[in-house]
Amino acid sequence: MAKPVSQDYFKPSEVSFGAGALSGSYDQFSESDPVEACREALNSGINTFDTSPYYGKSECILGDALYQIRDEFPRNTYYLATKVGRYGYTVKDFDYSARRVYESVAESMRRMHTDYIDIVYCHDVEFVEFEQVVGHNQALEALFDLKSQGKIKYVGCSGYPLEVLLKIAKYNYDKGQPLDIILSYCHYTLQNTLLADYAPKFKEVGVRYIMNASPLCMALLRDGMTPSWHPAHEAIREAADKAAAVAAENGLSLANLASRFSFQGRDQFQLDSTVIGLARKSEVQDAIRSWKDVKERKNSDKENKVYEIIHQLFAPYKNFSWQSPTDKELCKE
């Protein structure tokens, strides 16, 4: 029988399963892939699964996959994290009202075959006005009420601009109700390490856990060419493409180097977990292999040399953060 996770405090695995990859927006997978991926993840020590209603059918697919292996891995052997507030691409698809939060959490529990959710985040908080997050009869108030009822264990916020996340965290700390957890993405990567600077600021305002998502910076740091839709400006995309070429010339993978760098954030600023998009057993194995490699050995001389070149390529754009929401998401285009 699998070992239950702690119910007294959140103790995530250093690698978390990002179920956004189950949305179907990135590529196709077979019906059995999510089941095999979840089983491999749990067998490998991954105990935290992150999803959202915004991620297409992700909650349903993840919930069904975990339900199929419930005899091997009961509900108390892993943590589930989902989100509220964002239900589509543009600002028109957001609803941070308390009423919608209660409905959304209930819907998520049904989709994932559970009567409680460990973590619920306000999703992409920068898309709405500050008062819609922290105000009376709004999202955080509802989430803390659900926490008091035992339906959720931890309350958090996710988003891209770190200053927005910090403003919300400070406000709640000052009112005596600190956020439990922050989920940041694309801010501890080869191109942007601002999360390391903000981590102590979050801790100062009572945030207990810090999660980092997208170590590949939304496909910026993959081995192929950067996708044309990426929100980073052209010069950063060109630097990333050069970095991929330098890695390949030296027999290395930029994606692997990027993952390795982000995993090292645990030692740099007490990062609790890195969330990686996973949909197949092989992807889980690759992520675990990369993580174990970081734990078991130091960077080679060749890797350090390539890291130095990559850092030089990104130096003119170090810690550059793109606009979020974009004009398209704001319905200005």
C-alpha cells in the first residue's frame, strides 16, 4: 500500500505533475497515457498534481486517471491542486465572485472524484482588479471560508507578475490571514531568476510554500525553435534559439539544461517544488531522471561552459518579464 502524505502540513515532492499538459492544447495522447503517467509519477515519488478548470478537460482526465489507480494509490497518498477564477483566454472569461468560487470548487471536486482539494489558487490574479481578489464576497474570502470548512487545505494565488502576487500576499498578511502558498511561473529559469529575489519577501508576509512552474519558460527553452506565439519579444526568442544551437553543438539539450538549472532553485532559495507539464509515462521518466541527475552530481565542466555562454546570450534581457495580460487577452486586438 502506498504511504499517505502528511495531513498536518504540505510536503510536496520536489517535482510536481503539471496536468495542464493533459488539456490537449499542446499535442495528442492516447486514452491510456494519463493513467500510465500518473502511475509512473506516484511510483517515482511525485505526490503533487496541479490542474485548473482553464486547462480544457485536464481536471476530468486527471481525476479519471487517478480514480482508475485508486486501489494502488488511495486519495490520501497524493496532493491535488486546482484553481478558480479563470475559465477562458480573455479577461471576459474571469469570474472572481464568491458565488462562482464555491461553484467552481464543487465542480472540481466532482471532476476529480474527491470530497476535498488540498490546494486551491486564485488563477492569474493580474487579470482582474485587486479588489476582486481580496475584497468582500470575492475569491480569497470564499477560499478561506472553504478552508475553515475543511473542503480545501491551503489557499494560494498564481500569476505571472511577481509584484502583483506580493501585493496580495502582503495585504492578506496585514489583515491577519496570510496566503499559504504562491505558484509562480517562468520566473526561475535560465532567462529570468526574479523568483529567487522575491522568495524572502513572500516569506516575510507569511507565505509558507513557494512553487515554480514552467522551467522551460513556456517552450522558450526547448531544443527546437521558439514557437511564434511566445509572448517574449523577438530578441529574447532569438537568444533562446542561439542557446539551443550552442547546447546542441556541445552534445547537450537546452531543455535538459533548463530543467537542471530550475531544479537547483531548491538550494538557492528554498523552493518547495517545480511543476512540470507531464502527460506520458516517458515524460515522467525524463523529468525524474533530470531531477535525480541534479541530486546525484555537480555540473560537468562542459555544462558549466555552455551555461556561461547561455547566460551571456540572455544577459541583455536578464529578468525581462513580458506583458501579462497581453493586449489580445485584454481584448484590445
